Amino acid sequence: MHVGIIGTGHIGLVAGACLAKLGNEVMCADRDEAKIESLKRGTVTIYEPGLQDLVTDVTAQGRLRFTTSIAEAVEHSEVVFICVGTPAKKDGSADLGQVEAAAREVAASLSDYRVIVEKSTVPARTGERIARTLELHSRPGATFDVVSFPEFSREGSGIDDFLYPDRIILGVESPRAEAVMRRLLGPISAPLMVTDRNSAEMIKHASNCFLAMKISYINAVANVCERVGADVLKVAEGMGLDRRIQRDFLDAGIGFGGSCFPKDLAAFIAMAEEAGYDFGLLKEVRAVNDERKRRLVANLRDALWVLRGKTIAVWGLAFKPNTDDVREAPAFEVIEMLLGEGCAVRVYDPVAMPNARAALGDRVVYCRDAYDAAQGADAVALVTEWDEFKSLDMAAVKELLTLPIVVDGRNALDRDALEAMGFQYYGLGRAATAEQTPRELRVA
Ligand SMILES: NC(=O)c1ccc[n+]([C@@H]2O[C@H](COP(=O)([O-])OP(=O)(O)OC[C@H]3O[C@@H](n4cnc5c(N)ncnc54)[C@H](O)[C@@H]3O)[C@@H](O)[C@H]2O)c1
């Protein structure tokens, strides 16, 4: 089939490349000329495991092309995906400006029937708005259906998540569009649920916010663990053995960030409010998450007493491992707090250094690797749990640090091994050693 993608970012490019791999002829459009130029030259501008190779392959086979012309992408396609950004406005609600602009531009190029797929994450009833915009701005004779096909993939495993999803949700209002989408998605083997458009849009927001809630839940549990001398890792493991709960998303740490959870949470709260419902539960999810970064800095303060004048090594800048995406990355908030306290900060991330440099400028020291970051630092804070941090030679790190202090914001390192080596280890929710359990709580 012929597919057009409007918005060739993290989601649009992965979707385009995967649909091309499945045998479709895909044309990806973006208004960002530099991005399209780079893609035409064969260079992917984001880090996503496997994406560069996949794009190279399907481009060489002539099944993936790039353009800055939306008209060209629309003319080329039976199905047009809208994959533009939906950032948060100041009040938390979703800014749908890019979606509206894309819909207007698609409308201007519509001649005969097209299926317009809403892939961006949007509040319920956005599909209705897109349909109305298409109606208002398209030429007489143009016909279309708007389908909601929410994206559940995660950065870092985007290709596998697209090709082997847990489920496909289709919010579709016409049998014709359903038939087109079933034909397009036929090669993907996954349970497919067809529902109305508003419910499909709700499923995406409700799912993301549920996962965010799970993270905040275990983080709140971690706070209690610290106070009663329990270990949140063991608590999460025990909870996760229950099939009704599952272990995923029960990793206590400094909380979630990234381009999805924080903005989707804010948008869902705002949308519920607009609909007349105060979603207090989700406001608390956000409050718990906001506090986590302060908790990590409090641990550093606990370890070093006065932070002013101290040097802190920060390991990891991307919002999670296996991506170079630093949008809403917890590391930035931690770094801002440390700089505000008067610390010098030495940073390292395996792939996100260029993006971090663009955001932080010359206010931190950029290091070659994790060892270089530790050089002369008073403590190291692990912020993003890249695998390479789990297999470092920690004896060498200890030699490089001024003080043997590790603050593990992701509970990713081996506490027992580090303590045996003479490190002072601070996890989150892990006050289980005798020294760390508050004296008044110790059993005589
Ligand atoms: N990143 C993820 O992991 C993820 C996961 C699920 C859902 N989503 C959702 O997918 C959507 C896109 O997210 P993303 O991370 O890919 O964003 P992104 O910022 O990486 O990409 C968006 C792209 O759209 C382009 N664009 C904007 N307006 C345009 C227009 N009118 N015409 C052509 N191009 C235009 C931008 O130049 C940009 O390249 C968002 O709604 C997001 O919430 C993202």
C-alpha cells in the first residue's frame, strides 16, 4: 500500500520505516528541512536502536522516501498518518496547534478518498476536530475518514514495539476505513480491538497515565520502605509475582520523565477538568513524581552535608536508557538543583551528550566516559540506568572519586558489592542495612 507520514520525528520515522519493512511504499514528510535533508542523505538524526540500519535498508529498496512537501505525501498515499508533536501548553492541556496545522495542510491536498490516521497522542474528541478541519479546508469532492490508531511504543525499543505490539487499537467510524486499516496492519500479528474514535483516544491517555501511576505508587511505597527499614526492591519483586499486578513499572527511583508521561498526564488531567471531573488521583501521581528528584539531591546533601563547592558526577542524561532524547529528562532537574546549590557538575551519557550540550551550554563539564566524570568528584549520582554503568570497574571509580559516595537514583547498582568495596551507597527506598535504618527503628 501507499502510505504518507506527516511529521517524521521519533514516532513518524519509526512508523514509516516499519511500514516500509512490511512491504509498503512510504513517503515521510516533515516541515523541518534540515531533518529531511539529512534523511535524504541517509542519516537518521535521532538515536533509536536498529533504526539507522532499517532506514538504510528500506531506503535502498526504494520503499521509503522523504519530502518537505505534505502535498506530495498526500498525493502519494491511500493512508496518511499524522505523527506531529502534541506538547503541553502552560496550563498542562495539549497544544494541538501542530495537529491542526497538519490537518489543514493535508486538507489542501486532498482530491479523492484518503484514510487519515491520527497517530499523535491527543485528547478524546480530537478526531472529531480533525474531521471538521478536513471538511472545512478540503476541495469539493474530497472524501476521507479519520481513524485513531494510538501509538504505544517506547523510545529505545520503538521498532520491536511497532512490529510486535501487545495490541492494536483502532478507533474507526466507517467500515471502509476499517477495511483499509486491516489491510495495512494485516502483517502485524497482535490482538486487534476496533472501537469508536473517542474510546481509542481515551485508551492511549488512560494507559500512559496508568503506567505513570504505577511508577509513582512504587515511589510512594519506597518512601515508606525507607522509614520502616524495608527494601523496595524486594517489595516490588514480591508484588510483581502477583499476576494481577506484574513487575513492570515497579522500579522505584527518581521518577519518570521524557516527552510522553509528563505531558500526557498533564493533558489527561486538563481534559478531565474541562469535562467537569477533578482527577485528583493523577494530580497526586504528578506530585509524587516531582518530589523524586528532590529526594536524590537530599541524599547527596545527607552524604556530603553542605553541597556548595562540592563536585558531583552525574551518570546518565537521557530520560531513559537506549535513547538520546532529553526532553523532560529527570537529569536536567537534578543538575539545575545541584548548580543552584553551588555544585560543580561533571556529566556523561553514552549517546545524549550532544542534546544535553544544546540544553545545558557550558554550565557543566562534559566528560569522555563514566570514569572521566568521576575524576575528582565528591560523589557520583546515577541518574539514567544505562547498562554500561552496571558493569563499570567500581574499584577504579573509587580511586578516581575524592569520596567513595554513590547515590543511585535508579537502584541499578549492586549495593552489597559496593558496600563491600567501602562505598557509601544511597539507594531510594532501600533503608535495609543496619547503619541506614533510623536508630529509633532498629530492633535491639
Ligand atoms: N516519542 C515517543 O516515544 C512517543 C510514543 C507514543 C506516542 N507519541 C506521540 O507521538 C507524537 C509525536 O511524538 P514524537 O516524539 O515523534 O515528536 P517529534 O517532535 O520527535 O516529531 C514531531 C515531528 O513533526 C514535525 N511537524 C510538526 N508540525 C508539522 C507539520 N505541520 N508538517 C510536517 N511536519 C510537522 C516536526 O518537525 C517533528 O519532526 C506526539 O503526540 C507524542 O505524544 C510519542
